[in-house]
Amino acid sequence: MVTIGDVASAAGVSRSTASYALSGKRTISPEVRLKVLQAVESLGYTPNAGARALATSQTRVLALLGRFLSDEFAPAMLQYILGVSNRARELGYDTLLVSEDDGAAALKRISDSRMVDGFVLLNVAERDTRLPVLRAAPQPGALVGLPGEPDGLDVFDLDFDATGSFMIDTLHGLGHREIVLVSQPEHVVERGGAYVWRLADGARRRADELGVSLHTYFGSSSQPAIGADLHRILDTHPTATGLLLNNEAAAAALPSVLAARGMTAPDDLSVIGRYSDDFARTFSLPFSAVDSAADELGRRAVEQLVQRIENRADDAPAHLELIAPVLHDRGSIAAPRP
Amino acid sequence: MVTIGDVASAAGVSRSTASYALSGKRTISPEVRLKVLQAVESLGYTPNAGARALATSQTRVLALLGRFLSDEFAPAMLQYILGVSNRARELGYDTLLVSEDDGAAALKRISDSRMVDGFVLLNVAERDTRLPVLRAAPQPGALVGLPGEPDGLDVFDLDFDATGSFMIDTLHGLGHREIVLVSQPEHVVERGGAYVWRLADGARRRADELGVSLHTYFGSSSQPAIGADLHRILDTHPTATGLLLNNEAAAAALPSVLAARGMTAPDDLSVIGRYSDDFARTFSLPFSAVDSAADELGRRAVEQLVQRIENRADDAPAHLELIAPVLHDRGSIAAPRP
DNA sequence: CTGAAAGCGCTTACAG
DNA sequence: CTGAAAGCGCTTACAG
């Protein structure tokens, strides 16, 4: 392989001069600089990443720690991953994808071996076992998903509480007074998926304030169970005029459920979901929905993380950013039929 | 950070002895070995990855190069990624996820900087611009997806030709004589998605042999266009009794299309798709389908790649593995109505 | 069975 | 404005 020594020889300078000419960390005469650049070009020199990391203690790599649970909705995950990976690259970093089941152990291993400059944690749980390890690590981290104790950590998430409240507000404003909310399955909550109850709590609070009758349910996360769930729930509440979905599988199943019941949205039922725009497009979901903003959350987390990595001044206060809900109106909400 | 020097001091031995005690590359007395191990344990020593890479020219990292095209069907991609990442980890490797648009440039950059020991290329196109770069690279690679010129490269893919032939065979055996095939959109083919015409060719050949009338179409890759496509196609061929889908979006759209037409499978139409089991489960697709085996292809590619990395004997012949089609019967095929 | 030393390819104080 | 040298933390011939 071609090293900086080869470049230096070809340019007729010392290795340190070649190095400085490339890094620009000290002034170099234009002629020397040009010769070095030409040598780099003709030899096709690229610095050895391991050697550079050893010398500088910087790897220009970020670790992305996902939690890929077989009973969760997989397709949504890719948006976060690509948001992180693409933004990292734009900022000059590569991404190490870590999919191990034991995220805490993986984080420790990768941190200790100094493979990366920082961590992005996806799908963060209420009491996430990765957090104590992250706090003890010398590298900074950014979370996508709000844990119970975010103290001192940079956190990015959709504001699920405001989302629940916003959904109720929106339907109430149209005249709805009886609404059903179908959430992710209970085991997601038990595993620490706090966003489920955060949205439900926000909805509950606002419903109480406005005198709206709200019925909340957990739904399955896969087919065909969720289809049956929806039928049962709609049977139970024949007078409800609004349906809120915090469950991608439910959203995917709803079109055929409605068709089977001879119902249409918004004529028979106003529907608001919570999923990504991309998801809606892929499956042609005709429901207005609060965008889960996966791509954007991933990107923001990376930006903040790189900020921390590159600013020695590590004393900046932790950044907690909850994105306000944005409704993508696809025409599935209207005033209830009189 | 704690280095092997610290371990050596704590154990009262030299750094080389500490290193050998850990690698096992030369015989060490049991007592010394124990002392080293205890020092490692109590100090919490983990080797510095950059230093090790520099010394050994091995990184224990694999690069995973995807092609994430906005107009392709995203959800299917994650299965390949996790197959690769999980299998890599099982074999002691981490995975660098590369999502840059210019895969050839990315491959060159990563290869030159010696960040990884090998490459897995996903979604390989007929004439893939990454291949010449890979062939010139010192690190080995494995492809998921069969290119036009696979010479010398390890390739893993579903046998799409056999899949097309198998689909026709299956329906013909049940008595079908007029069949429609809906493929991915034409632009996927133009971009090098050779699997589209490989399946179509296999189907065509077998249909001709068996005297089956086969109508082939490109369909859109997203909603709602593909729904309209399906309606138009079914309108055009009212006497067709079999439908083959090599297009995930079409499979996702078909349930509502059939419902809208008052049709059911297999009573009015026998249907065979080609998509992953996971995909079928998530969206409750009730169609028998040839499994696209994403997870397995990713895993096999990694196994072969690691084989190449770890066997100095680089002279093993290229490995071309086309997985035979396996039908997951979900009850959507039967004899046509008389 | 173990140690002292060289070397991997960089960067960066230290001198001039 | 430039060069010689030290050092990052490992591994592995070379000696004993």
C-alpha cells in the first residue's frame, strides 16, 4: 500500500511536511504544497485509517446501536438508519451498524476498543440498559427516543405527549366527542416503549379537559391478529366517530378492515395515524397521520453528536429536543355525520 | 485508557508475554497466563482496535454496501442488512454500513483507507459500477445479487430463472393455461435489476414449453399507481386464471384490488408472489409466495467472505450460489374453476 | 518458557 | 517555512 512516506519521497520532502501539507495545520509554501498534492494524486494515496486513529485518537466513525426486536414493526426502522448513516457521511463520518441483542455489552466492547468517536442509540427504552454504559463511556452519545432519566444526555424524539393531545384536539375541533385509540401491543410498553403511554397519556389528558370520551386499547403488532383486534374494537364502540392509531400494523390493516365493514374514512370514521410519510406512500395508506419523522430524528441526533465530538468544550448542556407533531392531511378526517 | 502495558505491569511480565498470553500464539506457563488474565479482568482491558489493525493489517470489520434507491421497495432491505450484520457478529466481525449514492467511490475510499477486511455488496446490478473497483481492491468481496459478469467473484442470489420456471410449472400442474406476470417497474430493469427479466425469462421459457399463454407486465413500485395497474391488467385479461407477482408493492396492493373487484384467491384467481416471509407476515399477505430468502442470502455471503478473509489460500475458485425457489404455501393456489 | 526491540503508518510537539 | 524524532498501542520475529 502507498504510505505518506511514499508521498514524501515522490514530492522530495519529509513525511512531516507531507502530512502538514495535507492537513493544512501549518503554513506550507505553495510550491511544496503543490508537489505533495501531485504526488498524492499520482500515487493514489489515502491515509491508513488505523494508523490515523492510533495517532489522533479519532476514528471518524460513529456507532449506530439499534434494537431490532422481532415482534416490532421492522420496515419503519430503515428510515432511522438511513437518516443517521447519510447525515454522518455528509459530516465526514462512517457508520458502524450494531445489531446485537445485548446492546449494553456491545456498547461497552466498542467503546473500550476505541472503534468509534461516538454513539447513536435508536429505539431507546424507558430504562435502557445501554444508558449506564454510555454515561460511563469516554465517547459522547445521542439518543433517538426519550428514556425515563435523560439527565445529561442529548435526546431526540417525537413529542408523543403533544401528539396525543394534538390528535384529540384535532378531532374535537371537528366535532367528535367519542374517540378510540389503538396503541402498540402491551409487551412493547413492558419492554420500555414509553412512547406508547406518552401518546396515550397526552390523549387522555386532553380528552378529559375537553370532555371527550376516549377508549384506549393495545393492538397486536402483526397480521392477522391486528385485523381481528380492530374488528372487535369497532364492534365494541359502534357510536365512536374517531379512530387514532399509534400502531403501524394497525394502520396497514385498517383499509381492509374498513372495506370488510363497508365503511369509509372520513364518512363513517375519522382516522388519524402516527407513522412516517414513507410508510404511508409505500402502502398507500389513505389516512391523515402525524409524521414520525424518523429520517429527521436520525439526522438531528447525528448533528448534535458530531457537535459534541468536535467541540472539546464538552460542557454544553444536554440537548433535549422533542419534535412537535405535524399532521400530513390525507383527507381521512372530517366532521362526524350528524 | 488501559493498555497492554498496564496489563503487563500488573501481571509482572513483559508486554510481549501479555500479548502472547492473550492470543495464545505461543506456549505460556499456566501461572503467567493466569496472572495476565486476572490483570485483564481487574483492569478491564480491551485491545485498542486501531493499534491492532495497524499491527496486524486486520480490522475485524466488514463493509456492507447497499444501494438504497428511493424508488425501490425499502422495507425488504432491512432483512438483508440484519442477516449480514448478525452473521458477521457471530463470526467476530463488526459491520460498517455504507449507504452513499456513489457506491464505487465509497468502496474505493474504504478499501484504500484499510478500514475493513472485506466487502458485502447488496442489490448488485447487471453492470454494477462497484465491481471493477472491488476486483482491483486487495480485500475480498461477496455479492448478493447476480451481475452480468460474475467471473471470479463470490455471488449469492435467489435463482430467479428457476423461480419463474417453477411458478409456471406449479400453476400449470394445477391446470392453469392462461397466466399473467406482473414484474417490477421497467426503470428497475434499466438500472440493472437483472432479476426482473431473469424471472420473466424463466417463466416465458417454461410457459412456451408447456403451451401456457403468458402475459407479462411491468408494474409500478409504489401506491396508488400499482393498484391502478393491477386493475387495468386484470381488466385486459378476464380469462386469465393465474397471477404471478415479482413486485412487492403489487403484492401489498392486491388484497384491496381483489376486494374491490369482488374476487378472492384462489377461487377466482390463483396467485403466487415472490417476497420474504417476514414481509408476508407484517402485511398479512394471504398469497403463496417464493421466499426471497433475504436473511439467508446475507448470512451466506458473510460466511463465504469470512472464509476468504481468513484463509490465506486465496486460490479457491469463485463461489456462485443460486438458491432454489421454495414455495411458502398460504393457500392462494388451486385448480382453476371449470 | 520469556523479554527487549522493531515496526505497522500516521501526527505533532520540538528544533532550527 | 521545513525536518528529525518521538509516540500512539499493538504484534511478532529475534534472542536467549
